[in-house]
Amino acid sequence: ANNLTKTTALQACCVCGGGEGGVTQPPTPTPPTPEPTPVPPTPAPTPMPPTPPPTPLPAVPAPGGRGHVIFRFDDVADWGVQAGLATVVDTFLAEGAPLAMGVIGGAYFGDSSAVVAKVREGYAAGMEVFNHGDDATTKFSEISKAVAKTHILNAEEGGFEYASFVPHQNLAGPSTLEALAELGYKVISTCALCDQDDPAYMEVDLTSTPMQLPQGTQTAKYVGANPHDEKWVSTVEEILPACEEQVALYGVCVVMMHPQEFQQAKNPVLVDELRAVIRGVRAQGWGITTFRDYYALVNGDVVPTPQPTVATDAPTPQPTVATDAPTPQPTV
């Protein structure tokens, strides 16, 4: 306003007062500042489609009630296990056999579309997705919070309904059982292989809440004293004898597996051995099921649907009766 007043006064002076006779030109107007170009709004992320409910019970009653086997597939996560995950899930789908898949929660699952898609594929085919905890560093004092946190996050990420829980390193305590009971979980699985003074040790108990179904054998064990010689060592030849003992004692055998073992997907031998184990279990007359479906079977909640018969193109390995108790193996 002051500049405008001064300029107007100067113009009036020059026009009316004369001076030397020159007329002062008006100042060149400043062009207006252009309006900023509006930034288009960021589109909202495309929401994940809801997970379809699983096909009811591919779980199978064993002929004559001889027993059941549960394949417990731990450590499903976004990173480092995609090839092993796909190999195992595809093998079970091809064999028409159910699988229990353990998803690590929190920051470890939900970002890889390939991993989520493969888990959804198995789930839609009737496989189980169980809660495999938050991470391996959870302290006993925090286990209740960790179980609840993982339960909520996994349900949001994948839309899965959880009935079973498997803690990392098979470590659980009384607070774990309390947390699971509060959340309505049906099954917990740790380790029946371990020494009885090991914190991971658990006995089979079909009447407890939640039902206790610990692993009785495994497809491989992790060995090695330093990073240069650490490796997975296959134990598939031990599965049928170990399950024979477990089924004789409890009527059920839980087989622990990890996708890391099957990352060597270019090696067909391990996949062939896994396929032979699945067929060997069936040859014994045992049913293949999941934690969720076995709990339902024991409690009379459902009528299981018979498994499809899969023709074998290779001789089925015959189990040998173990004379000694299975040697406890380290778990991972």
C-alpha cells in the first residue's frame, strides 16, 4: 500500500506540477504467480480378497481305527523359504494329502504375495494353517502377549482361522497354555522326542485343554557346530518306524518338517523320499490328517471324508520295527 501511494503521488506531481516537462511512465505490473499444479491423490492399496473357507476335512479315518499321522510344517514366512514351501505344498496337493502349515506372524508373514498365495492355495484345498508364534526370542514372561499378537496379525494378514499353536523351538510353559485357552485354541504341539528334563518336552494328552500333540519324529534335523558345516540331514528313513511306536502308544504320530530342508528343490531325491513317506504311511493303514481335523475327529465334531487313493509307481518302503526307543533329536 505504501509503494502504491508513493507511485500515485509521484505521477500526480509530474502531471500537475510540471517540473522539467517529462511525464513519468507507470511501472510495469508484476505478473500474477501461477497457481500450483494440484498433486493427484495417492490411490488406496488394493485390499486382499477374502480367503475362501477350507474344503471340509480331507482328513481321513484310518481303516479299522489303526491310527493317524499329522505332518507339521513349521517356519512358513515371507523370506528365504519360498522354494521349499512351494515344493512341499505342491507335493502334498499332488498326493491328495492334508498338511498343517505353521505361519510365523508379525513382521515375518504377509508381504510376499507368492508366499501368501501358496498358503492360501493349500488352505483353500483343506489344509490347516496354524499359528507358529511371533519370533524365536519371545520370553516366557511375554508369551501370552506374543500369542495374542500373532493371532490377531495373522488373522488380519491372511484371514485364516487358527485352531493350533506351535511355539518356536518347541518351548512352551504354563502361561502359554493359559493364553491358548483364553483364545480358544484346540491344540498345542511341542516335542515328545526331547529329554524329559528339556523345557520343550511334552507328552501326548488328548484330554488336556488345549490338546497336547507333540512331534514324535521329523523329516530332517539341523546339525553342525559352526556356519561352515551346518546343514539339514534327512531322517525320512526313521519316520515309519518312529510313527509305528507313536501310533501304538497314542494312536497318533506328529512329523515335524521345515521348508528350509526342501530349499534344495533341484535335488529330486528329497522330494521322492517325502512322497515315499506319504505313501508308506498310507500303506500302513494310517490316516493322514491335521491338528484341527484330528481334534474334531477325537471329539466327534465331524464325520471325516475318506482320502483319495493315490496309485504308487514305486515300491513303498516297508517299515522296520524299532527295538529301542527313538533317540531324542534336537529341534529347530
